[in-house]
Amino acid sequence: MVQASSAWEASSALSAVPTTQASEGAAEAPLPHRGVHAPRQRRKRTALGANELPVLGATLDGYRLEHVLAYGSYGAVLSAERVRDGRPVALKVLRGRHRQEPRMRSRLLLEATLLLELDHPRLVSCLDAGVCAGWPYLVMPKLAGRTLRQHLGSRVPLTRQLALSCGEQLLEALAYLHERDVVHRDVKPGNAMLDAEGRCTLLDLGLALAPHLELGTEHDRAGTRGYRAPELEGRASRADGRADLYGLAVTLHELLTGIRPLETERGPTPSAWLPSPLRAFLARCLRPDPDHRYASARDCLAALRACAGSLS
């Protein structure tokens, strides 16, 4: 078992993980433009088998398991309580047969190792990790608020100021990762949590590339369709931080307009509804060739702050 302190405390019953797990690379459905009413698309849920998860209500290595917060093809996140002090936590486990796969078990524990190396207020932290009764697990703080995907699904739009603030905070976290040779590779609304104080936290390093830990080096494809940079389609193990700028731009565009950028023959195109400084910023982040994007997350952050300043 490994231990660490959390980056910041939270007390909400919502998890520090998205409704759809990033490590599965599942596509997120586009939303209509603000003001356009369309039927809400329901996500398909897979029935849980008897051996898919640890028994709810039982205690796993000192954590009392309460209910499922989120699940997908490979993993699930459970609401739990740390028995020794009653602290609410989010506990990530592998589902079903995947917990017996050496590669999947190793990846989950390497994700925990990576999170234990990192310490940034805009990045989810790891409290504990280990294997108990055949279940590899990773424990995170239970963060307050909702994911950006949940905000989008609520049809209550963020203000432009708050959306831009989310973009800046996520870029701060990405710059911290990139300067440590870590690439997130799955930046999307479901992997960011926004609390009532306006703090935005980057979640889920399940698909991260961290060569010093040999984490993610086996993948030629990573990310989620609609947010995945072109270079993540076939050479994900060689991607650098500029791939994250692409996913950040799609996410920010969706926060500002309610939809992802329009796909054209020349690549994603920002909405004409946006002010020209924002269109230019997003267009550069979304260029198919990473050499034509911003050179780093720090450069991208400076550009976004200048853009926000020009609009205030």
C-alpha cells in the first residue's frame, strides 16, 4: 500500500472522475448549439455482472465501499469511506476479467505511482493504491462540483469568463505535466472537474504517456474520438504535449458554444459566433500538424490570457 496527501480537500458526493472513464477512449456525444433544442442523447449502460466489482457495503483494505460513481468497459470508480477517519474518497478499480490481466493491473498501479510523483493544485491527486483480494485499486480525493461534461449536459451555459478561466487552469496543469515529460493524451470535458468556487481540476491520467515509468509507451492510439489530436491516431507513444493543446481547444470551444468545432476538409474550424481573437487562438491549437500549434502549454496559456484580456 502507498500513501500520499491530497492536493486539496473536497466534500461533495460527486467523484473526481468523469461519468465515462477516459481510459476507455469512448466517444462523447456532441451537443447542439446554445439556443437549439434537440433530444438529449442517452448513454448506453452495460449491466454489471456478479464478479464485475467488489461487493458494495464490504470493506476493501480499509475502505468501506458505498456505491458506483462511474463505470465503463475496463474500470469503475466507487464512492467509499476511509474507515480509520471517515473521510469520503473515490476508489478506482478494474472491472471483471481486466483485473486479472497483468498489463491492466500494472497500468493502474503505474498511474498511481505517477500521481504520487505529482503535486499541483489543478491536478487530481492519489491518496493510496494497492492490491487487496485480487482487486488492484487507486484512491483519490472526492472532489466537490461537477465535471465540465456534466455542466454541458445540464444545458446551463458557463459564462465566457468562467469558460476561459477553466481553459487557463487546465493549461496550468498541462504545463506542469509537460515540464515533467508527461502527456495527458485525453483532455476532454469529462476529465475536468469544476467546483462552486470556480476551481477547475484536471482528472484521470489513465491514458497518460510517461516514458520514465514506461507508462503508455505500448499504445499507438490514445484519447477519445472528437477530442483526439490526429497524431494520437497512429503514433500515440511518440506524441508530445502539443497533442494535449488540441484536446484543450476542442473542450474550450465546447464550453464557449455548446458544440465541438465544425469538421471540414482542412480540419476542425472554430465557430463564426466566437470573437475573432478566440477564433484565431482556437484555430491555431486545432491545426492538424502539431508543428503549427503553440510550441508549449506555457506559450498557449500566455496566448489565452492575452486573448481573454483583449475581450474583457
